[in-house]
Amino acid sequence: MTSVSPHKKAKALKPTSRRPAKELCSECGLCDTYYIHYVKEACAFINQQIEGLEEQTHKRSRDLDNETELYFGVHQDMIAAQKQQPIEGAQWTGIVSSIAIEMLNRGLVEGVICVQNTKEDRFQPMPIIARTPEEILAARVNKPTLSPNLSVLEQIEKSGLKKLLVIGVGCQIQALRAVEKQLGLEKLYVLGTPCVDNVTRAGLQKFLETTSRSPETVVHYEFMQDFRIHFKHEDGSIEKVPFFGLKTNQLKDVFAPSCMTCFDYVNSLADLVVGYMGAPFGWQWIVVRNDTGKQMLDLVQDQLNTQPVTSQGNRKEAVQQSIPAYDKGVTLPMWAAKLMGVVIEKIGPKGLEYARFSIDSHFTRNYLYVRRNYPEKLAAHVPEFAKKIVGQYKLPE
Ligand code: FAD
Ligand code: SF4
């Protein structure tokens, strides 16, 4: 007689039920499945355990005395890349979708967890297990909202899948790594993207309405390395709004509380990470964390242009000056914002230094947020690497 795994006796929460992490829940999807059984250990917002899971996944945690690892996590390589033939409609050039398609076509995996959108709403996430390249392609482009990617985990055991690729952001991947051994897989591959400042679907609406000239026609947006948000509209036009002109007073509460307490911007537990922030404008930034990640990247090498990552400028002053602005929710008038954006772009941080600028700004803001709102969580919830990064700056009392 075979014994039933304890989690199979657990019951997923109803969509309307309050989640164990309460207002800090990022809707990662774990609690929509019987793996809720493990939530107290697995949830990124109840039990931060990045360092331990780095050991489990990469055989060691990051070296805090190595500045590159301190910021970008365990890795064996970092490059800038772009697809020679970009995928139309992808977030950037479609490296993520291309790797997933290649893995499926070559039989490395039988399914890919990714997220499409619903028919009615281009930004409403709909996680799936894709079994065909067409289904992967239909999941291209960011759904810039909290997305329950792990809500399809129960289907893995039911469908008998043994080799799986999961695409996801940091909080989803932390929960996934924590339950990895319970999934009954022969091989799990994880393709991560960085993630920061995510919002609920309602929060996204507020952000679009306060920031874009035409919220209903936005198909895609990104916080770019030129210190502007680039909104792409249905007619193909690009609208650029300087970060420093954001209505931060109105947007102060728009980011989800989970994202205001997150320190895993760079998706530390993925095998391979594909973002943009450490690369020159128009290029994607790739972090190979381990041998599995290298194997995944090798599959598309012949489809890519690549160049080494570089670093230029000094972020420290700009970060220190942004701390009180973030903290008080100051908004500059648009003309001053544009001017400041231009000055910073000319003399400011580029490449990896831009990535460090963004990490420093978000970690100091989030550290202050946790200190103010969840002082009892500060010691255990903030990972050691983030404490060291934040410790470089003078924070308000
Ligand atoms: P595509 O080929 O277009 O594929 C995109 C993939 O993302 C799809 O497979 C889809 O399943 C998955 N996806 C879409 N929405 C979500 C979601 N909400 N949750 C989980 N998975 C999703 N990069 C940075 O360098 N800095 C950032 O600050 C940053 N913030 C991000 C915030 C969010 C919410 C997301 C989803 C991504 C973010 N990225 C960030 C990553 C970056 O925007 C691109 O997604 C990445 O470079 C891949 O581009 P691509 O053209 O290769 O992807
Ligand atoms: Fe559950 Fe995920 Fe929300 Fe944590 S973040 S409470 S694991 S759904």
C-alpha cells in the first residue's frame, strides 16, 4: 500500500479567504493548492530563508565579501544579450520565451509554468502549464501585476509531469524551492526574472491613471535605465515619463505591501535570470547562477548577440539623496523632473552600476518600510546581504 503525502490531505484556500501572510501576501499561488500545507516554512513573507535555499539550490550561499555576489547573488557568469531576431510583442527581445520553447522542443521538459492573460483583460494574469510552443508564446510580455503562478502546482502531480520548467519572479520561486522536493519531479528548471514594485490589478489601474496620458491604450511598460518609464501604446507610440516626476505622494501606497518588504529583487534562487537592468539600453541582462542555468542558456546561444557587462559612474550620492524623497513621497514638478533625469542620465550610473543604484534605492526604501510597519520582523525578514547593502547609507531616524 502506498502512503498518501501529507500535503494531499490539505485543502487549498478559497480565492476570497485571507492568506496566512495577511496583507503581506504577494498572491504567489501556493495557497491556492494543497501545498498550503507547507506555507509556514515556504512563504517568502512568513519565513524568509534565501540564504538556506541558496545553499540547497546552488550548493553555497552568496559571498558577502564579494561585491558582485553581494548584489547579484550566487553566479558563474553575467552577460548582456539580445535576440538577433526579437520576438514580436515580447517584453524585451523574448529571450525568456525562446529558452522555454527550446527546452520543450528538445524534450528537456514536458511542461512550462508561465502566465498568459485572460481574454477580457490584457493585464489580468492567467497561469498555465504550457505544453506547446504556441502556449509559451501566448504567455510572452509581462503581466505587471501580482500573479499566482504557483496556483497550477497541483496539476503537476495529477498529470504525471516529471520534467518541468517554471518561469517566475522571486517570491514565487522562493516558495517553489521550499516545496521542490514534494513535487515528485525528476528535474526542475527555474528561469527567473528580476522583479520590483509590483502592484495588484487595482493598483496597476491607479498607477496607469496617475502616470500615463492614455491609460486604456497602454500595452506594455518598463522602468528604463534612462530614468524614465516607457509606456508603449496600442498604436505603437512610446510615451516617456521621468521617474523623478512620478506623483509619489499619490502613488505612495500603490505598490503591494509584499513588494515593499521584498529584498529578492534579483531572483536569487533561479538557475538562470533574465532581466535588463544591468545591461546597456536595448539589451537584456543575463545572470547564470549554476550549471543548470548554463545548460539552459546554451540552448539559445546561437540565436543571440552578446557582449560583456560593464559598469560606469557612481551611484552612492544619488541613492543617499533619494532616500528622504522616497520616505516623504516628494514630487518634483515635471520640468524639474525632466531636467534632473537628463543630468542623471549624462553623468549617472550605467550598466551594473545602474543595477546597484536601483537595488540600493529599493532596499533602503523597503528597509525603512519594514522598520516602520513591521519592526518585530526586521531582524529575521531582512536577509544579511540586504542589511549589508542598506548599512552603506545614512537612514533617517
Ligand atoms: P518574454 O519572452 O516576453 O517573457 C516574459 C515571461 O514573463 C513570460 O514567460 C511570462 O510567463 C512571465 N511573466 C509575465 N508576467 C509575470 C508575472 N507577473 N509574474 C511572473 N512571471 C511573469 N527586470 C529588470 O531588470 N528590472 C526590473 O525591475 C524588473 N521588474 C519586473 C517586474 C515584473 C512584474 C516582471 C514580470 C518582470 C520584471 N523584470 C525586471 C523582467 C523584465 O521586465 C523582462 O520580463 C525580462 O527581461 C524578460 O524579457 P523577455 O522579452 O525575454 O520576456
Ligand atoms: Fe500563501 Fe504565497 Fe500569499 Fe505567502 S505569498 S500567503 S505562500 S499565497
